Amino acid sequence: MGQFEIGDFEGRIRPKVTIDLRLSQGTEMGRQVTVVVYALAMVAVIVGVDVLFFRNRFWERLAVNIGIVLVFGAFYLRFLRHP
């Protein structure tokens, strides 16, 4: 991403505040936190769909759960994996 500078546009002199918008790039701990949050989101979606829509339907539930895991896996490989 980069940096975004916040300044005063009315001509007054004041120091600029620099905000770094990069989300924990290069830190192993930040990557692990991202993966854990992503996995928890996947579990929450699976449990929510199971409870709301497929409570007593085993095969439909299994198929939808496999589909959800495949979609989350595809998004992980596309957007969260480091090159």
C-alpha cells in the first residue's frame, strides 16, 4: 500500500502525521495472527450455515461444508499466500 500523510491545508505550519497503512508486512507473528483469524472466520461461517440451514440434513450439510472450505482455500491461496 504505502503511506498517507495528514497535513493542514489552511496554510498554518504544523507537523505532519504519517500513518503506515501496511498491515504487518514481513513479521511472522502478524502472518500467524492473520491465518488464525482467517481460520476462525471459516469455522464461524461453517457453523452458522449448519445451524441456520442444514440442521437435520447430513449429506447436504457435508457437501456445503466441503464447498465452503474449498472457497476459503481458494481465497487464501489467491490473496493471503506470500509469493
